[in-house]
Amino acid sequence: MGYTLITANRNYSSWSLRPWVLMTMLGIPFEDRVEPFTAESNYDAFRAFSPTGQVPVLKDGARTIWDSLGITLYLSDRHDGVWPSDPAARAWAQCAVTEMHGGFAALRNDCTMNVGVRVQPKPMSAALKRDVARLTELWAQGLDGFGGPFLAGPQFTAVDAFFAPVAFRARTYGLDVGHKGNEWVQHMLGLAPMLAWEQEALSESWREAGHETELRDCGVITADYRHG
């Protein structure tokens, strides 16, 4: 029957971007199904297809796989290229993915995902400064250690997918993640799937009040390229 990947708004849903860009970059075919955030709470509606009431969700026939990391692990058992083939790069990538999945709370809270805008952020909290410093350190470690242009070597893998939303955040808020990190951000933003995601984000007419409030709390919107 093939895969169906259920995601939400391109502007807001950083978690959705991870498996979407991973599967697209690796050429893993899937039906692309979007269930937008259009109300303050979509939990009950999303429970119809997601055990957590959240996205992303991968459907594989009668099987449901939820959470971006759960989906990544499921795909890695079935497809080559999800993780680097080099053992050292693979170990580093898996650690970096789990760090991203469970950490960087200040980055998530103070720099909410919104692809279609540019923001002059509020003065950085100490916690956000630590997160940005850690990103700078981590990305430079991967790029220097494995030769780039991707975080764990010459091929796009899950670690790039997990930090892909941060590439958009870095541009939205003008975050400085160091020379190496800034190069990776520009490389990522130029990838065809990332450009496609961005174009879909700009074309969306959906707005969700909670996400828009979070955005205004993050700083001053200096440009809004979204249509509608």
C-alpha cells in the first residue's frame, strides 16, 4: 500500500518537517497528507489518526508510527541512508539527533518556527544564548569531523533532517551559529525539498491564533512573505 505521511502547516510544524525532508531527500515514496492547525486545539480531531493527537504520523498499511524520532527509527530499519554508513559519523549523528529531539527548549520557546517571516528577536535570554552556543559547537564538530557539506559527511542523513527546522529558525531570527554553521544553513536552505517546503509555507492561507501569538512574543516582525 505504501507510506502516508501526515503533517501539519508548513509555516509552523517543525516536527513535521523532519520526516518529510528525510523521506524526500532519500527518495522514499510517500503520500503527502496535510492536516492543518486551524484552531487553538486540534487534539480531538488529530486523535482520529494519531495516538498522541500530534503530528507527524506515518501510516504503513494498518500500522501507525508516531513521533519524528519513532518514524526515523522505523524507516532506518527498512531503508538505506537514514544514518551515515561510517561508524563514527553514525554514532555522532545518533547522539546529535537525540539531543535535538529532547533538548534546546529555549530555542523552541524563544524562536518559534515560522518559515514565512523575518523577526527582530528580543534580547536573548541566558538559556537561548546557551542553546545557540551549543548549536554552533555541535555543528562545527560534525562539519569539521566528517568533512561536510552535511552535518555527518557527504550525504544528507537523519541528523540534517532533525536540524532542518533550525535552518529556517536561523534565517527567521538572524541567529549567528558561526562560520561553519552559517554555511550549513545556507546549503540546507538551497536544497530543492527545503525550497519546496518554503514555497508551500508561503502559499498557505491557514493561520492559527496560538502560533501567531507565540511569534509576536518572540520579537518584532520585520517582514511577512506569506500570502493571504
